[in-house]
Amino acid sequence: MGKNRFQQCAKAALISVLVLIFVGAIVRVTGAGMGCPDWPTCWGCWVPPTKVEDVQFEKLDVAKFQKKAERLGRDPQSITIESLRAEFNPRHVWTEFINRLFSLPVGLFALLTFVLSFFKQREIPLVFWASFSALILVLVNAWMGARVVYSGLAPGVLTIHMALAFLLIIVQSYVVWRSAHVPKQLVFRDDGMRVRLQRCLWVLFLVIIAEGIMGTQVRELTDSLSKHLSVPRDQWGVTLEHSWLYLLHRSFSWVILGVTGYAWWISRQYRQGAMTLSEKLVIGIVLAQMCLGVVMSQIHIYGVVQILHVGLAAILISANFFWILSLNQVSSARNSG
């Protein structure tokens, strides 16, 4: 494929997912998650209206909205054309619709990567199967996106949605790394320390995943404070101090910092060559996340800080996994996958 167009496509697929997570975080922070109350259309339209006068309320399936309200514990009879008209918010509508538009490249690049992986099937079988797995994950998470809408942003559904996104990032990161003409491999003066660093990074990887899932659940707590308890944003921090989940999530950040520091020390002492991009990203993002965490816990839970916190967590998962993969020995097994 000359310039390794397959890997370029795989990189585009990975980047599109990372960008979508940033956009999804904007939707959550702005409260626009229900801007489009139906799916796959938005207020009954493929291109949503910009003002309430353009919505054809008489064509909406009000019964479907009533069933969703009943699942959320609301009186279904309270859902009428008039109530739907009052809930219409053009800013939320278009924020959520743009989020859906950003999901299109994710599906297209995942499909294209899978199609191109047929040319890699004999050379690297695992790349083919990983590309296939990524496509399945994209489809499943698209279906989960619909469940998020139909459930009215139910907490458990949102956590599963994010966990599947993390898994997709991991699979796509592997495809990008393994499909290179020469996969990145770090050289160590002591092979025993290479193995130790890899184990250390696996511990870091698992802690980051756990921290990410807890972070999603903490985000659900803030949603509840905002929507159901009407707690002002400037009081979220004080209220969260009474949650063991929040306190555990905050404490885990120090574990991540400590393990990252130890991994960096091993790499500096026993590895040959300059720092790689994945190493720089892991160390830089961990430090940035610590600073963002301090801002949210000690100053204020700003919306932009929340967005950066979520988006950088996704990049951190990918960078950490690339670092782990670069410690693998693949030179003698290029054709076996």
C-alpha cells in the first residue's frame, strides 16, 4: 500500500473517536444530552429546526415520548404537544445534533479500516480481527447511543456507553501500532527491567480504566445534583465531598501519579533513546489531570475543565496502551500476528 494507507486510515479512525469524546463531553456539560429527544431523527427531522415554529409537533409520535417519560418516573399524561413545545431549546438541539454528526466519521473510518484490513489478513491476522472487533464496537455503541436517548440519560446506560468507548480506543490503538511497517519497539539495556516496566504500565493502565469509569459515575452524580436536586454548580464540590465514590476517585489520582513517576524512572534509567510521543503524552496528561483535579476540587467545577478532564482521559488511555505495546517483542513473529 505504499505509504501504508491502511495505518493512516486506522489513525483517522482512532482520532475520530477521541474527537467525538471531546464533543460528547461538551454535550454533557452544556446539558444538551436530550436536545434531540428522538433517534435517529431529531424532533422528527433529519436536519433539526432552528426555532420552535419550524417543528411539526402534530407529526411527532407523542405516545413514544409518553412511554419514555413513564420509564423515567414521570406522569406520561404530562407529556403533551404543549409540554414538548416548552422543552424545545434550539441551542441544545444543535449541540446534540453536531455530536451526532461527529459520530459519522467514526463509523465510516471504522468500516473503511475493516475493508482495508482484508489486505492485511494473511500478513497480520490479528489486525484483521481487531479491525472487525472495532467495527462491531462502533455499531454496538451507536445502538447504545440510541438507548441513552430513549432512557433519558439513565446513569447505568451512560457508564456502559463510556466503557465501550474506552474499549474501542484500546482496540483501535492496537490496530494503529501493529499495522506499521515496523511496529515501534523500545530498546532496553536490561531485558528484566523492560518486563518490569511493562508490568508497571499494565497496573497503570488498569488503574486509569478504573479511574475513568469512576469518573463517569461521578459525572452522573453531578447530573443528578443539577437536574433532580437543583444544586447550583458552585456548590457541587462541597456536596460531592460527602460521596465515597468521589473521594475514592480523587484518591486514585495520586496512585496514578505515583505509578507514572515510577514508570518514568525505569524508562529513564534503563532504556536507550529519547522519550517517545506516547511517554510524553502519558506523563504530560497525568500532570495536567492532577492540575485540573485540583481546580475542580479546590476552586470551582468549571465546564471547560470538565470537558478537558474527560477528553484528556481518553487520550491518556490510548497513549498508555501505545507505551505498553512498544515494549512487546514482535520482530520474530511479523507474519504470525
